[in-house]
Amino acid sequence: MKTFMAKQGEVEQRWWLVDATDKRVGRLASEVAMILMGKHRPIYTPHVDTGDFVVVVNADKVQFSGKKWQQKLYRWYTGYQGLKSETAAQRLERRPELILEEAVRRMLPKNRLGRHMHDKLKVYAGAEHPHQAQMPQPLELVAS
């Protein structure tokens, strides 16, 4: 019995369309990360990008549980002294797609391959997206 290892050009990458309306951020992000990595396929190979493209729409309608809208802080370093920070509610007003993008990015591998996987994620705040030509298939995730 030989172990199957996928090669770079062998895997056909599909496009999926996910509606994020009333979905929990963490549960949705973990399912999207699994699709980007390719763990939903039986031919998953850790060192090859076997994942698919994911287009997420309605990212401005995601949900957090509890008091995370007021208590969860996003911090980043600008190059100057001190950290910039904002709550999840402030980020939802400013750039709602960044909430889901960062959640998925932190669930992907922290290497060159993970950055390539993250490039296949397309997140949009509204219901419109410019990827009609790729004919993304609607995907209903279990995350609620």
C-alpha cells in the first residue's frame, strides 16, 4: 500500500460562495480555513495547496456571542510608540470584512503556504462580489 501525495498541478480548485449572515465568527472562520487548506478533501496533503477558493458575502452581518462586541480588542503596531486598538464594534463600523479575514488568517499555517492559502479568501461586506465569472457554487456551512 503506497501513500498518496498530491502534486501542485493535479488538484482542481473550485470556487465556493458562503453567506455569512447571522453566523458566529469563530465557527465560520474555522470551517472556511478548513476549505482553504483542503482538509475537506480525501487527497489532503500538508505541504501542497489542495484547498479551494472561498468568497464570503455579507461579512457585516456576522455575530459574536456574549459581550465580545464591546470587550474584544483588536491591536496592531504602527511603527510608532504604543499600540493602536479598537473594539470589535468599532471595527465593524470601519472595515467589517477585516473581522472575518483576521479570524481565518490566524487559523491558517504561519508560513509561505499559509499566506498563499489566505490569498484565496475573498471577503465582502455586502451581498455583491466581482467573482461572477468564476461561477462560485453556494456552500451552506454547518456553523451557526
